[in-house]
Amino acid sequence: MVDDLRELFSSFDQDNSGAIEREELGQLLQCMGQSKSEDEVDRLFNLMDADGSGDVDFEEFCIVILHNRETKKSLDPRSIAERMWKLFDKDGDGSICPDEMLEAFTTLVRARLR
């Protein structure tokens, strides 16, 4: 795992300085087909640069990558579908009747308007 992270970090660290500078991040995102505005690149870089040093060291890089990996795991489509089903199936009988669907949509709209 650490070797994989080191290799990924090296692909960002184009000048082999041991840190990722803002420009390197922007160039790499462009090469990956991620067209980001200067402002978006700045925000992403500032999130990665936890200590405010002006560059992203290996530790900061690992924290961001591992956090992103854990976030993706928590967005499992199956668990999302199960939670949505429970939201709609109020009486837990395994089916969704029109009244339950209307109630769920009403609840979602009210929550969105708050």
C-alpha cells in the first residue's frame, strides 16, 4: 500500500522535489482530462496543503488519498439503495404503497426547502 502511494505521489511530483507544488497539481489534473479552473485548483491544493507550507508533502498526500478512499467506500450503492428503500417503506412490509411514496416525497421536499 505504501509503495503504491509513493508511486502515485511521484507521478504528481514531476520535479522530484519531494513535494507537490500547486503548478504540478494543476498540470497533472489537465493531463488526466480534469479541466479545473484556477480557483478550483487553488481550493483543492489548499485542502491538500494542511500545514500551509505552500506544497504538499507525502504525509499530506496520503491523508487526502486515504480519506478519499474511505469516503468512496462509505458511498456503497447497495447501502444507499437499502436506506432509500427504508425511507419509502414506512411500515416495513417489503412493499411501497402510493401513500408511503407520497409521504416520502413530501418529507424530502420539506427537508430540501429548509
